[in-house]
Amino acid sequence: MAKKDIRKFPPVRIKLGGRYRVVRTVHDAYKLMVMEWPIHDGPALYRAEVTCLDAFNGAIPPEEVRKKFLVAASEAHLEYVV
């Protein structure tokens, strides 16, 4: 039986590289920001990445990651659908 990912949050569709991606977990958000984000620095991006790390350790709920992820997306001028 597959282990349920307890770090899920309501999905976000974000346009990156000309196509939409669906982000559903803390891992999805972190991977996207670290590997494919169009900017490499910025205060909102930094806060979102740190929040992901805190969520991996169970210190922050996944919903907080989602909020910070959306702020980072706005900072990077990315289109998203919630």
C-alpha cells in the first residue's frame, strides 16, 4: 500500500515555460522553485523555499507553503490558477 503524502495542499496550476504545471505538495513546490523558477533570488522566493524546508520537518503546515508559493509566483510574474 502506498504511503499517503501528508504534505499535500489544494492544487495550484502555474504557467512555467509556456505550459501549466499542477503543484499539489510541498515537494512539488520546492522542486519547481529550485529547478525551474525563472528568477534565482528574491525575498518572496527565499521565504517560500525556507517555508518548504520547515514543512519537510513538520514545523509548518502545507497550507502555509501554498501561500508563500503563490507570493513567490507573483514576485516572478508567473500566471497561476488556484
